[in-house]
Amino acid sequence: MGAVISCITLIYPLKSISPEPDNGFTLIELIVVMALITTMTAFAIPKIRSSLFTNQLRATARQFIGLVSETGQQARSQRQPVLLRFDRKEHSFTTAPESKIVKDATKNFSSIRVGDSVHVVDITSAHGGKKDLGTLAIRFSKRGYVDKTVVHFRDDDGEELSIILSPFLGVTRIFEGYVSLDEDRFSSTGH
């Protein structure tokens, strides 16, 4: 009879006979869980890193470039000149049709706030010259064109970026450091 039980046990193993309970995970289950954790981490880490270690200077530059593009489109769609002004008190760039800048200063227009650690050093344009005091403004024509202009940003650590606006191409380039209009670096590749 003992031989019959051992043959039956070999064919149909009984879990109740085993002295240790079978509560563990299989290797395949562990591999699947680790793969899921790795995939989720791969997507989450860049977002966490960018939110923790954002460079205010570069973030401001990206926002400014977006606002420049939006301002050119606004001028073309409204068929009237638009000004992009920098208000030192508010520490922000604001757009508004040129005719409404003085008349209606309370109306909300497109704007961005410059980071607290970022400073607008000056704005230099081919026809307007260099402006570093008072109202800093960039004029977009009713066709959305802008003079060749360089906007200089500096952060508290002394890092500088020069953003160059091209007149007809609608291309905006970013250069490390302080670049003047006199320098012939407009043909080199921007960052």
C-alpha cells in the first residue's frame, strides 16, 4: 500500500503533504514586476528631474521665444503693429497692439513673468539702438516682422544668454554669453 501512495504522489503531488507552505512568487512574476517598475521609473525620472533642477535662465529664454512667436502671429492676424514690452517693476514681458499701449494699459494681453533670478540686461535693435533703462520694447510690424534684435538675459550666477530675433525669417536663436549686433555670429548655429 505504501508503494501505491508513493506512485500516486509522484503522479498527483499533494500540496497538503508538503511540510512548507507555497507562498512565494515565481521568477516570471518577479521579472514582470521589475520590468513594470523600470518602465514607470524611466518615464517619471525625467519629469521629476526637470521640475527639481530647472534652469531659470533657460526656462525664461524658452518662454520668451514662445512669446516672440505669438507676438508676430498676433501682429499678422490683427494687421496692426504690436509692441512687446518689458516692465522692470512687474518683471514681465507683455504684448499689446501699439495703438492700445497708452490707451488701455489695464486690459490683459499675452505676457510672461521673468524668473526672479533672471534679469533683462538690455535690448539692442538695428534701428532702435541699445536700450537698458526705462521702457524696453520690441516693435513688430503689421506683417509680423521685427528689426534685427538681440535681447540679453543674465541670471544671479552671472550666466548670460543672448536671444537674437531675425527680421524676416521668424527664426530666433540662442547664444551663450553676451552677443552684440556688431558681431558677425548670426550665421553660426544657435543652441
